[in-house]
Amino acid sequence: MGQSAEFGKFLKVMRARLSPEDAGWQESSGARRVPGLRREEVARLSGVSTDYYTRLEQGRNIHPSKAVLDSVARALRLDAGEHAHMMDLLEHCASSAGNPGPAQKVRPGLRQLLDAVGDVPAMVLGRRADVLAGNQMAHLLFTDFPSLPAAERNLTRWIILDPSAGQLFRDWKTVAAEAVGALRMDVGRHPNDPRTNQLVGELAVHSEHFRQWWAGHRVASRSAGTVRLHHPIVGDLELNFETLSLPDDPDQMLRVYSAKPGSPSSDALTLLSLGDVGTKAKDREPARRDGS
């Protein structure tokens, strides 16, 4: 395993967020100069020396064992996603600019699957939450990603920078913060990726919310859940989503949104699909007249 300054920053932020009471530490006398636990307190909870833990936070080139890392994770009360991110920051450490690699492609069979589940919104997400493909229902529910410039076909970018996303998601801050957390995990797995760095830079320039969330080193790996929407055409919806990893396509995920059968949200999705049918029929009419 390597070591990185980013790993040290992550440990420091996780330490600062944890109060002595949360860690089960008896508060000592005297005012604290910094929030959260002291380095020596985390070291004692982890069973290592203060000097050793300090070197971890400083990004020194040392090689901690898995047992030590597990102990540090327990001391900092990391959840499963945070623990995995910590390991990624070590395992995928890179000191120089990375190679962006080839453009991700979606298999024809997967595109057929998207069309086959055309009554519910579905999309394929790649690295950085790039929208690699989606069915018509996904484009009607969110936005017409294929019509955007290639560099803007990214779900996280759209959620944070497009005003229509802020109006669509009724819990926008929660959704946006989770999207930033997922991007943070992608950075841990693929450090110094030029395209990712460009995206992070753009978001940091244009969004104060992003800057705050990014500085907090929050990570998120929720693969299922519920979103509450207010669509400009069909009104309020509450949809469940499932995100499935694709074993044969590294760094690609299939995300499908669905509504409880018989619910108002299910009726709204049906109405949205019928509106799409009407639109496509209207688009075909001039062609028929021209050909008559």
C-alpha cells in the first residue's frame, strides 16, 4: 500500500467530526483548541503510538497493516463506505497525473434491456456518474441527457448546477450531498483522473454547496433508496431506486426507478409515458403528410 496526503486529510476530517462523548472518551479538563478528538486520543483508542498516528495523518510514506487500519476505523467510528474509501485512498494512491483511459461504452444488449423496461426510468451510469445511456422515460423524468454536450452528460453535474434539478428534487440538498459523496468515492478508486479533476474543479467554482461538502470529505455509497420529486408535468412522485453493479462492465451501474403498484406515483409515471407516446405520434405526423 502507498500513502497519500489525501489519506491524511481524510483522517483529520473524520477525527474533527467525532466528539469525545461520541467516542466514549472521558473528557479531560481544559479547553480544546480544535474540534473533535485529539490525535493522542485516537492513537490510544486505536492501540498505536501517538507518533505513529501522527505520521498517518501527515501522509508519511509508511505501510500500516490491515489490523491497524481496522483499529483506526473503529476509533473514528467509520461506517462501511467510509472504511472502504479509506482503504481506496491507500491502495490506489498515485503521485502523478493519471491516464483518463478509453471512453466507456455500453454493450448493445444492455441498451436493449433499457428499452425493454421502457415503462420505468432506467439509465446506465459510468465513472463520475457519467450518463452513458438511458431510456426515454429517464430522459422525460430528469433531462434529455443525449441532447447535452458530451462533457455535460453527468448526473452529479446536472444535479448540482442545473436549476431544473433543484426544482425537481424535493430533498435536493440530501440528493446533491449524496451525489458528491459518491464522486468522492470515485476519486478514491481512481485518483488524479484528468476528467474527474476537471469536473471537481468546475463544480467547486460554481457551487458553494459543493465546496462545503467536498471539504467535509463525505462519502456515500447508497445503492438503493427513495427519491421524492416534483415533476413540472405530472406533479409529485415518490420513487424507489435500485443501483446494480455490472460485473462484466467495470465502473458501470444500472439504475432503475420504480413506483409502488397502484400508487399515485405509479399513475404519474403512466401519465408521463402516455405524454411521450403523444409527443412521438405528433412528431411522426409531418413525415406521413410529406410522404402522402
